[in-house]
Amino acid sequence: MKRIILPLRWLLPCLLLLMGSASAAAQCFTSSPIPDGVFERMQGRSFAEGCTVKRDELRYLRVLHYDDKGKVQTGELVCNVCIAQDLLEIFEELYKAQYPIEKMRLIDEYGAKSKSSGADDDASMADNNTSCFNFRNVAGTKSLSKHAFGRAIDINPRYNPYVHMLQGKQVVDPANGAPYAKKRTKKNSPMIITTDDLCYRLFIQHGFTWGGAWKTMKDYQHFQK
Ligand SMILES: [Zn+2]
């Protein structure tokens, strides 16, 4: 895995924030055009062959979040410019509430099955990685996912699996999320998204829809706008 070197101008306000300076918060939740190094990492992965979204329609976000062990981590996301501000505001609120998000790494770190299929969503979900942009189809179909436009985000996917029917059988993606497909209460895991929790409320307030409310299938990790 590549080491991430944090620029000093970014690190200092974040240290101040950790010491309790709320005014530094805004500088720890940043959105920028896709930097060259990040764009390179995305090639043949989330920015798959034939990608119809332009680089300047996307934004690179850095946010702070608490992980599943209560430690503060720096998360990275790539999203559509039209939801960048929403995500910054939502993740700042989740951070203030110490809402647990296990991992938030670029999905490109999980590689790709082929250069035209997007980065490996199955591996990212199984690793409980929160991610947004990935130029790929909806699993098992030929239509582009909202993730392909960077307008959908999957939160703690292992604990909030995608439950759907395939050839008459119920499938849970990722497979290691099966224990969380039915027992959908915070008692089973604090990362389970319910209609009572802050994560759900914030996304709905910002105009997103939730895959957990779909009728024919349930995509509990998924919010889109
Ligand atoms: Zn999704």
C-alpha cells in the first residue's frame, strides 16, 4: 500500500482540531479537483476504460472519521462535484458524533477484475470500505450504477449489505455481511444503518435516497442523489 504523505498546511489544522479547536474543523474536511497522483491511481480502476464522466466533474475529498475502534482516521473519497459539499457537511457531522466508519480508502486500492469493469467492488465491500465513485454497472446488469457518476456512496458495506434475488435465490453482497442482513438493529453492530440513526437522517436531510427503503431489493449501504 502506498504511504500517504499529508501536507503540513493540512496536518496542522487537523492537529488543532484533535486538541479541541472547532474553528479548525473546516480545514480538515476538504474538497479539491482530482490531483494528478490520485488520477493516476484511478486509471483502469474506478476511472475504467470508456469512462464517460470527465475528470473535472469529479472531486477528491479528505475527511476525518472515527473508525470501528474509536480512533480518528483520515478518509479519502472521490465523488461528483454536485454532491461534494453535501458529503463534507455530512461527514463533519458524523465525525462530531463519533459515528463509526471502519475504512474510507479509495476503491482503487482494491484493484480491478478488468480495465473496463471498474475497481473491485466485491473486495471493497468485503473489507467494509466506504466508497463513492466507481465507473461500473449495477451488479449483474448492463446499466450504469449511480456510482459511475460519483452520485452514490456505500457506507460500512459489510454491516449494511446489498440483499437481492438472483435466479430465484436470495444473495447477500458481500457474503461476509450475511449475519447483518436480517438482524438490522444497533445491538448487532453500531455500524448498522437504521432509519433511527444519524447517518440515515443526515443523508435524507441532504436530499439523498436510501437503498434500504427499496421494495424489491435492499441495498442498506447505499445512498444516492
Ligand atoms: Zn451503492
